[in-house]
Amino acid sequence: MNYHIDVINFLSSYVRINTAHPTPDYNAALGFLECHANTDQLMHQRVALGNGKHALIISYPWQG
């Protein structure tokens, strides 16, 4: 049960970040995702897209 509450809280927090045009706050969205990637000990890297914006690559360590 706690897992579902955690997921709902995570999504609720994320959708509060303005990513809509004309004034999106992409840095806040990336910071939010980076914070959670750190908390979950996931590998992540910001990648410059060349237009002044960045993408965040998050990797889950697969052990197959």
C-alpha cells in the first residue's frame, strides 16, 4: 500500500512543475528527476542538446 502512495506523491509533485509553453521550467523538472535518481541510486547524466536546453538520461542497472 505504501508503494502506491509513494508513486502518487511522486507524480503529484512532478505535475506541479510547470513544463507547459510558453514559459516552461525545464531546469526545475530536471532537478526534481535528478534528486529522485540520486535517492534511488540510479545512474544519471545531463546531456546538452545544443539549443541551451538539456535532457536527463537515467539508467537502471540491469542484472540479468
